[in-house]
Amino acid sequence: MKRTFSLWLGLLAFALLPVFSQTPAGPTGKIHGHVTNPTGEPQGSGTVSLSTDGGATLKFTFPVGADGNYSGEAAPGTYSAIYRALDTPPGKMVDMYRGVKIVEGQDVLQDIDMSRAEYIDKLPAEQKKALEDLKKQNAEAIKANQVINNLNSDLRVVNQDIKDAENARVQAAADLGASATREAVDAKANDIRTAKYTEIQTLMTKDTSVMPDQSILWTNLARADVGLKKYDDAETNYKKAIDLETASKKAKPEVIGVANAGLGEVYARQGKVPEANAAFEAAAKADPTRAAFHLRNEAVIFFQEKNGDAQVAAADEALKIDPTQAILYYIKGQGLIQKATIDPKTNRIVLPSDCTEAYQRYLALSPTGPYAAEVKGILDQAGEKINPNYKAPKK
């Protein structure tokens, strides 16, 4: 944020007699202009007055707006334009321009520029020093604001890239058309994801070098690493984010939760089940409001990795928090079905009891869900009657 600079210069020792924005009688001309303070920024307050006697009397006075602009009407003639700040003492002025001509029917431009060398040279030494210090502070503030603006712009790109990467398969199918093979769609989707995650990695590598103390930048960089299967880098960067945010004076639970959950995904993708469980548990503990979300994602990731035992255990943990998530029952059932057997007499599939229960609960919660037809087919093959009002038995 830029700071303003308030100065007054005692050019006159006698009282100024202001007359505010009166409407002149007879013919008039217009005047307008912009007031710039010694730092080179708009001076968004004060007044500009017109005087015919060097400032002894103020004939016409116009307020300066927040943008530094002023305007008004005056009788034709030659004036001095005088600027006074809100805190200028009586009998003093801040700046003056001589020889301002108001012409009937015309609009004259007269700026008041207090950053000009002529004005600065008249300032006392201590005011010059204060001005230089303030210019330096403003320059640093402008630079910092530009950095933040650039980071925010990059984060907007990153957020869109993440959405595009998650929607890659849908986009690939749309791009290739209905006749495309599954293999072609998969390849196209992988290309889209790689491009998006590479862009995120490039932007966040740049930004973490500029502001290495911002945990959100490290979490986004780590997410790109996961998308590119650079798991060692992802682990390092998620841990960096966790350390930064934990040490922060105002630590954000949601950031710590996301970083721990990201670390859990890194471990899950590598088959490190105990480490993944611990990381997701830490995410749920750090941000209890999103515990169900993080644990649900753990089950989904193990399901994607085809780790049956881990996905069943993760689904059970998530269901303890929110037993209404239909997808978790499907994931649990898909993990347990791997332990199914075949009855040699009937050639029917024999499901573990917990598997049947999970499928029944899925259908009870989501009878027309995306996996409903598949689950009904499995239960039918097992000779299990579908119960739309199924409730788990007490154990």
C-alpha cells in the first residue's frame, strides 16, 4: 500500500481569504487539472484556488477529488493557481503556479505538479530526506504488490489447470469423437494431464523461488509432482508446505489438511499403506471439518491403485464419520469381492457377508447410481435378493 506525503510551504505570511466555488457573474471560462504530490502520486484532497494578487485573496476555489483531479469555472483573467492541503495552516500555501489565463468559453488545463525539481529544491533538508524515504517505501510497496498480483494470476491459471486435468478424459473423448477407441481416449487424456501438470510445475517452481515462505505454492507444486508421478519431489514439497504452515503464527488448518492428504496420496500411489494411513489420519485431525472428504479420497485412491485390503480399511474409516456416502460402500464391496469364491455345486459366486452388505447399502443409498447396474448384476449372480430398504444387521 502506498503512503501519502503531506507538506506545506510557507510562501506567504499573510492571511488568505478563500471564496469557495462561487459561480462567477457574467462570462466565464473553465479550468481543470490534476494535482500530483511530491512522491509522484495523485494528491487526493485539498483545494486549488485562483488569485489575482499572488495569493492574498482567493477569488475562486475548487475541491480536489480522491483521484487528484479538480475542475470549475471562473471569470476570464490572469491568475495564480494555488494549492492548499487540508492541513495547511492559515496564511500558508503548499504550491503556486503563476500566469494561468482563463479565457471565455474555453477550458484551460492547469496541473499542479509538486514532484517537479523546482518544487523539491525549495523543501527543507529534513523534508527532502522524508520524501526520499517515502519514495523508497512506495517503490518497495509497488514491487511487493506486483509480486502478489503475479502470484495471484499464476494461482488462477493453476486452479484452472487442475480442473482441466481432472476433466481430461471427458475432454479427450469430446475431442476425438464417438468413434475413438478407449486406448486413444486414454492416451489423449494422459497428454492433456501431462501438459496441465507441467504448466503448474513451471509456474509454481518460479513462484516458490520468489516467495518461498508461502505454503500454498508448495502444495500446488507438490500436486503437479504427483500428477507427473514424481513422487519423491512431491513428498519433499508437501512436507515443506506442512512445516511452513505449522510454523506460521496463524496456521490454516485447511492447508495443513490438504498437504497431509497430498502426502497420503504420494504414499498410497507407491503402495506404502501404513504411511498413507498415517498421513490421511493427520489430515483429518488437522482439519476435522473436512475429515470425511480426506478419508473418502484415501479410499478412492486405494481403489484406483487396486489395493483391495487398503481400500476396504480406508472405506470403513471414512464411513465412521459419514455413513451416507454411497460410493464408499461400492468401494468396500469391490475390495471384498476379491475374496469371493465359486460354489462348485451351483457355480454361483459366493460373496463374503460384508461384501453383500456393502453392495446392498450402496443400492439402498443410490438405487440409480453410476454403479447400480453393475452391483445388481453381481448380487444376482450370487443369488442375493436385492433389498431397496436394506439396513445393516446389528453386530
